[in-house]
Amino acid sequence: MTTQFSKVDDSYDIRFDVPQVQRLRFTKDVFSADIEVLTALIERSGPAPAKVQIWVDNGLQASQGDAFKKLHARLNDEEHIDVVDDVQFVPGGEDCKRDPRLVESMLSTFNKANLDRRSYVLVIGGGAVLDAVGFAAATAHRGIRLIRIPTTTLAQGDSGVGVKNAINFFEKKNWLGTFATPWAVINDAKILETLPNRDFRCGFAEAVKVSLLKSAEQFETLVANASLIFNRDAEKTHQALKHSVLLHLEHITRGGDPFEAEMARPLDFGHWSAHKLEPLSNYTLRHGEAVSIGVALDSLYSSRVYGLSKVDAHRVVGCLAQIGLPTSHPRLADKKTLFDGLEEFRQHLGGELTITMIDQPGQPVNVNTIDYVEMGAAIDELIEISGGPNAIGREFS
Ligand SMILES: NC(=O)c1ccc[n+]([C@@H]2O[C@H](COP(=O)([O-])OP(=O)(O)OC[C@H]3O[C@@H](n4cnc5c(N)ncnc54)[C@H](O)[C@@H]3O)[C@@H](O)[C@H]2O)c1
Ligand SMILES: [Zn+2]
């Protein structure tokens, strides 16, 4: 720990750094052949075995058969691990973030098992389940170790390595939550096989987003591989998700602002409108789909007001559409309501409105004002090049 003292009279402003470690692992089949990757991440609790409680997204129950029962037994075979209780199932998707009583029941289950700060909550699921169980784990004893096994492309490429968790509260999304670094994250390839195409594509909206912020080269790769990603090519999808998660991780660990104290939140490129479109669509749009539309929109706006070329902006829209993501939505035309999303975006962080736009692929620019006339024109252009407000990428299946 490094400390710098600055003392004036009897006031003390002391800066301090707390070392944090992000442990990210990639596996092909973590519940079977690669199980050691998981067991190696679990440390004995002094002389006693480490207590582990397993939490699973119930959306996985049908497709994974008895995988979790086997996992439970296999972990218990380890001399340094004590799996407490049966596997706990949680409602998948946004449902688990909407009901605070679920968090209370998670805390109660931790308490009954006497989990402590050296115990592990192993959570397997989509981003919503990771958020809800992660929030409970971060607040119990002020933090029980959390191992995440993300099971959607979105959670593997983006939120899994994030240092945030939250549930919805006062009917506001992510209103109640904490910043907490997970103990470890395991991105497993096999677990994604059961994802329906529509959910599978969602993670690549964030992959396109982060490439536009951090790596022109990776953006080119995504453009070149868009059709293969649409067809779920194993190598290209793995490569795209791996790049995406590593770019997100680099931002969190090297970007200098992991806990978002600054006004700018570059990883939220394309998100001001995405966050508004999700409720406007009555949550029929998935987060990744809304991000796809938001990234397409802010790319067109960036080409009108900032340095991004029109050709590149149109390549962004084309790439997203080729992956099979939507780039338009009927509610996009409701400009006045959509623009309320800018103020809501500002309110979540406080301070001055700060939105990230793109000067070139890989070169973000933070801006404090939006030209509503140009944004309106960008919306019209997006609707037109997407083939109308109802155009939804290549297909939903
Ligand atoms: N904490 C963060 O930094 C952060 C960042 C981005 C998004 N999020 C949150 O993540 C959530 C969205 O997460 P998501 O996109 O991963 O989807 P999700 O968690 O909403 O899951 C979507 C659906 O897929 C099912 N599912 C999950 N894995 C599956 C699999 N392998 N096979 C079959 N079905 C499966 C789930 O049961 C659910 O019904 C939102 O609540 C969002 O706010 C959090
Ligand atoms: Zn997002």
C-alpha cells in the first residue's frame, strides 16, 4: 500500500491505494475436463476446508441436466473444499433483480450456512443472476468471495469481469448496488452452447462497442468475421468474446477509474439511448439489442459531428446487422422521449452530462453537449439505412 500525506493544520487528506486482483480464466468445459481450473481458485480457509455455496440461474436447469449435481459432488470430493447445502436455483433474467425479497432470502441462506469472508459464493448464470447474487455476496459480512461463471455471451464479453453488481430498486434499474471486485471469473465455452441464437448474438454488440473505443484492429476483425459470428462459428465467436473481455478488463484495471468516480464512462458508449430504449420497448429488447441500436446511432452521430468517417459509421451499422443484431426499433422515432434518456443518463452519475463519442475506430472523445438537430438527423438516417423502423437485423430465431 502506498500512502501520501498532505496535512494542513488539523485536516488530513490521505490518499491510499488498495491492491485488487482480477483472476480471469478461460475453459472449454469447466464442469468436467477443466474442473481443476475452478478448484485451483479456491483456497483453504486456514486449517479448515473452504466453504462453497453454489448458486445457479434456473434458466440453465433444463438444458444442463444433472451437471450441477455432478459439479456439487465433484467439488465435495476435493479435500480442501466443503460444499455447503444443495445447489441453490435463482430465477433467471431481470426477474431476479426486480424482487428485493430474493436478495433477503440469499442473505438468509448465507447466514444459515455460516458463510464468512473466506467462504466462496459460486454463481453460475446470466448477467442478471450474477448481479443479484453478487450484490448479496458483496454486502454479507461486507464481502464474501465471489466466483462468477457467466453463461451468456454478454456476461462473458462484458459484465462478468466488471466490478459492479446491483438490483433494481424504487423501480429504477441498478439503483441498489455496490462496487466489488469478484474473486475470480471463469469464461467457459461449452456453457454457451445452449443459448438461443437471439441471446447468443447480444454479447457481440458489446464486443463491437469496446472495439470502437479501444482497438481499430479488432473492429476490422469483427467486420470481417460478422457472418461467421452470425453462424456461431466456434473459433471466431470465442476469439471475439475473448478480445472483448480483455479490452473491458484492460479498461477496468488500467483505465484509472474502475469505480467510476469520473464523469465520463467510456464503456457506456451507445448506452444513453440503449438504457432508454429498454423500458420504451417494455423490455422486449434485450440489453445487447438495445446497445446495438445505441452504438449504431452514436456512430452515425459521431460521423455528423465528430471525426468518424461516414464510411466507417455505415460499416458499424452493417457489421451489427450482419451479426444478426437489430439496428432500429419503432420507438426510436419518438425522439423527444428518447432524448429524456440523456438527462436520465446524467442523473445516474450526477454532475455534468458526459457522453463518449468516436473520432475514429479506437479513438473515443468525451463530449458535454449533444446537438439535438444532428442527433435527430442521425436517428432518421439510422431508420432509413436499417430498412425502416421495424427492421431487425438479419433475423430473430
Ligand atoms: N454489473 C454490470 O457491470 C453489468 C453490465 C452489463 C449488464 N448487466 C446486467 O446484466 C443483465 C443482462 O444479462 P444477460 O444479457 O447476461 O442476460 P440475462 O441474465 O438477463 O439472461 C437472459 C436469459 O438467458 C437465460 N440463460 C442464461 N444463460 C443461459 C444459457 N447458457 N443457456 C440458456 N439460457 C441461458 C437466463 O435464464 C435468462 O432467461 C441486466 O440485468 C444488466 O443490467 C450488468
Ligand atoms: Zn452494456
